Amino acid sequence: MSFSKLTSQELQKLAKLSGFEVSADEALKFQDQLEVILDCIREIEKVPFSETVNNNKAINVFREDKVKPCESLDILKNAQQVEKSFFVVPKILKDHA
């Protein structure tokens, strides 16, 4: 699958199909943001893979779920940065204003 650049007409069609009203300014912003996402998908497409599975190495990934008590504050002790009981992580998408 190959993705071409997202046109403003395609973005307006997506917005309409999604039930969103998008202004011209918002459309430009969203178009840039969606292009970033599509660029990531284009990179993923470059990764070679085989559609066949080697059944000799297949393992049973199903197991019984076990509920274990967990204190969220204990987990947050391992975080590099915390804000109001939440992990703070680096932003990975750029703002396109």
C-alpha cells in the first residue's frame, strides 16, 4: 500500500464522513498533523516481513489472567517525571500551526 500526500479535498471528505465541521484554518492544521502520521505509516511500510508463520516456533500465548493488587503510587516512584499522579512523557508529535 502506498500513500500519496493528503489533499485538502480528501481532508474535507474525511471530516464530513466523520461528522466534523472543519474550518479552513483547522483543515490546514489537521492536514499537516495527518501527514506526519502518514509519514510514519510510510516508514513502517518499508520494513520487510514474511506473511508466513513458522509453526515450529509457535508458543501458547494464552494464559490465565491473574489479578494482583497494585498501588499506583508505588509505580509512579519509578517515573522520571510525575504530575498530579500521572506519568509525564515526552511529546512525540510536532505542532503544526
